[in-house]
Amino acid sequence: TETLKDEAFHFDGMKDMVKGAIARNDVKKDGFLDWNEYMALMMEARSTWLLALFNKYDLNNDGEIDQSEMDKIVAKMNESGNTTMAKDMRERFDSMLANFDANGDGMISLTEFTEAIKSLKVK
């Protein structure tokens, strides 16, 4: 029953978040989203998702992902037995540095991360 309570709590939180996002994008305040309002909602959702994903890897919250942070993430994946995922993560990060580190500082900013994610191809 505790698991069900947790799931209900998360569902209610998600429901409130969706309602809030719709309300923010319902410019006409008619209770419906037209195409432009819907597209604005999708852009907001994408930005929120990208920021959350970036923050997951920016362990020290300095606004950039560096080698030491990636080393910790990869090590944790290896420790948990996700060696294939760890190898893939390391390759993707190295590729980001090689191709999207616009200022050459050896770190990935949110802007650089966003550009890299946009260029990824699904395997």
C-alpha cells in the first residue's frame, strides 16, 4: 500500500504540473490549446527536459559538465554493472567535447549540451 501511496503522490504532482503548463500556455484563456499554444507548450517541455537532463550530469551545479563529473558518472554506471551504458556515455561525452565545445574550455555548457543533444541520432 505504501508503493500505491507513493505512485498516487507522484501522479498528483505530475497532474498539477501538466495543468500548470497548460494554463501558462493557454494565451486565450479558453481552456483549450490551439496549434500555436500547443507548440509553445512543447517548446517549454523540451527546454524543461533538456535543463533537467543537463542538471543530472552537472554534479557540482556550476553550469558546466567537466571531465571529473563525467568520470564520476561513468564510474557509478560501471559499479552498478552498466558497463555498456558507461562506455556509451563516455563516448558521447567525448564526442560532445570534440564537436560542441565551442569555446574550447574542456567543459560542456548548457548551450553546448543543447546543441549536442539536438544533433544525436537514434540508434
